[in-house]
Amino acid sequence: MNRPTRSPEEEAARRARIERLAHEIWESEGRPEGQSLRHWSMAERLVEAEEHDAGPPASGAARPRANRNGKRPAP
């Protein structure tokens, strides 16, 4: 998987976002001890999903989303 190259500022902002989300997850679960790695992993996956959704389509053109049965509408 190719990871995008980020500037140090972008990487710091991404890490801060993950940290905030992990903290929010921790709080939402009642602040349990010993779950920091799981919370961090969950936050990383959320940020990766946000980045994926925000990224441009590979073809450079918008693609219609699949409907409930997984099929894309005809062009």
C-alpha cells in the first residue's frame, strides 16, 4: 500500500487528530485502564477512513457510489 508523503506539519496534525480521537474513545468507554493501544488503533482506523473519503478518486473523476446491493448505477 502506498502511503502519501506528508509534510512534518501534516504528520503532526494527523497524529494530534489520532490522539484526540483516542482520548474521546477512552472517555466514551468510561476511561478504562489498559486499553490505550486498542483506542489508538481505533482512532488510527477512523483517521485513515477520513483520509480515504477525502482523497481524490484514482481516475480523477467522481464515481457514483454503490447502492445497497453493491451495484453501481449505469452511466
